[in-house]
Amino acid sequence: LATGGEARLVDIARRLGVSHPTAVKSIRRLKREGLATSLPYRGVFLTEAGRALADRVRARHRIVVELLCAIGVPPEAAEADAEGIEHHVSKTTLDAFSRFLTEKR
């Protein structure tokens, strides 16, 4: 969604590794929160607010991956581990990660 602009429910379910009903429920919640829309016989689209949120989530993920790689974690492991870490790190800690990475460059 964030990269292609449009996604089909079946593709969303497959990418997330969830059932079709779970994907429908999640998309319904995103639509209710104003983060996504859908068109009949088309797909699901992120709204401007949804794209902004996706950008923030991607940036957060990238910072965690870069930090893990900077301390010697192999890239594939860093990608996998970041999935869990990024959801439990405070903004203060994330900002510290970012400062560390900036100073390291």
C-alpha cells in the first residue's frame, strides 16, 4: 500500500501472513480511523493521513535496523529483530538511536 498506492485484500493478507477475514477486519479499522479507503472492484488505498503514518512507521523501522547493523547484527537478523523492537521503543530512545547513527557517520 505505502509503496504502490493500491493493494488488494488478498495481497495484504498474504503479505502479513494473516487470513482474509483478519485482513478485512484490519482494513475496516484503518478505514474507520481515516487511514485508508477502498473502491469496489479495485483495491485499498491509503489516505494522506495513512501515507503519513506509513512514512513514520518506515522511518522508525529504518532507524532500528540501522542501529542493529551498526552494532554488528547481520542485516537479515536486523530486519527480523527490528519488527519486534520498533514497537516497544519510546520516542526518547528512538531519538537517541538516531543521534548515535548521525554522530557515527
